[in-house]
Amino acid sequence: MMGNMAAGKRGRPPGAATKRINTRFPAGLAEKIEYAAAVRGVAVSAFIHEAVAARADQVIEAESRWLLTREEAANLVAMIDHPPKPNKRMLDAAKLAARHVVIRD
């Protein structure tokens, strides 16, 4: 993915920058990033941009789906087909979840 990204002026990623995120790196990591950027022939900022964008895509994809075993999937289907009757603990848990859980599309 990194090699496919077209570099703009001075090795910058294409498009206008709209937001700045400042961070500090430990010396050893900073040197590794600088070396990797030099190997790629791009600016450090472009290298970091590409790497972070790729990792962000991986995290979003991984957190957007459930991976179930066959047994877990069968149990889920059974619970959907025959849901348990709500008890006090279940109702309390639902109230707590409503306050703290964000459901993403």
C-alpha cells in the first residue's frame, strides 16, 4: 500500500493538509522512521502519513466485524431465535450499556 501512494511536492502525500497532529517519538524509533523514509526516498512526514493511514485502516476494519467460531455463531443464532426472558441483571446491564456503549455503523 505504501508504494502505491503518489508523492506530491517534496515527497508529501497528495492533497491539502487540513489538521496537524503533533507527537514525539523515542530517539531509537525516530531514527528507524528516518532511515525507513530514506530507504523509500520520501520525506519523513510522508512516510509517517502513509504508515499511520495504513494502520488506521487495519484497526477500523478489525473493529468493524465480529469473528465467531461455528459454535459461537450457532449459539448466537439460537439466542436470536429464542431470546432469554429479561431479568433484573439483564435490564441493569442494558441501562449501563446505553450510557457507555457507542454503536458504530
